[in-house]
Amino acid sequence: MSFVARLRTADRGRLIATAIATLLAFNALGLVVSLIEKAPKEFGGVGDPDNVLGEFPTQGTLFAAPLAPLLVLILGLWLRGCGRWFAILGLLAVIVVGVLFVVGTLGEPWQPQASDPPLALLIVWRSVGIALSVSLIGLAGADLYGKVRMAGAVAG
């Protein structure tokens, strides 16, 4: 049995909340870095370096995810505390967003066309972003497994 699986439900909830708060703070910092560097998103097409803040809510930036998936993380955390079936739905949403963050991070180019951030910054930023996302996926997955198992025990 894994460490996370042995934790009480409240402890798992605190870990997930902390992981989500850290990921939200990381993306907020990424937005600031993107504004300073004039670094729009480039995954799926190059954004406008003169409109990084305007494009952020719908498209994100080179260093920050769009606003909608960030809000889904908050909603998923809230649903986790709203009964078993809503918790399962919320945890599934958190896992999907975590996977999207990994895909989005890997999809941004290493040599951006619209900005010129240092390569070391890109390497560190992406490594931390992927590590945070994968950690959140693992924590939410372990909690989801526990909730589904508990739901099966109650139903059976």
C-alpha cells in the first residue's frame, strides 16, 4: 500500500489542496514572467507579444496555462468535498487538467519565435511545471482510487 493510500481522507485532501495551490501560484508567477518577457503562447500558433495579458485567459502564455483549466482545478478541489460522487467527478477533472498541463508544457517550443527567454529558464520552468503536474495527477489518482474503492464497497 502506498504512502498516499495510507493517509486519512482529510490528509489526502490537504495534500491535493496544497498541490493545487502550488500549481496556481506557479502559473501566476508564470503569467508575471510572460508579461515581463513579452512571451505569448506558441503551442498551436504564435500569440501576440504585445497582447500577452489579453490572450492569457483563453490561450495562456509561454509560462502559464489559460485561465479556464486553472479555474477547473479550483472547482475540482471544491467538488472533492461535496460527497462521494461529486468528489469522484472533481478528482477526474483535476487529473484531466494535470494531463493537459503536461501536454501543454511539452507542446511549447524550445526556441520561441515571439520571445527570447533564456534556455536555462525554459528548462527549469518546464521541469518544475511537469513535476508539479505529475505530482498532482498522482495525488488525485490515489485519492480517486480510494473513493472509487469505497464507493464499490458501499454499493456491494
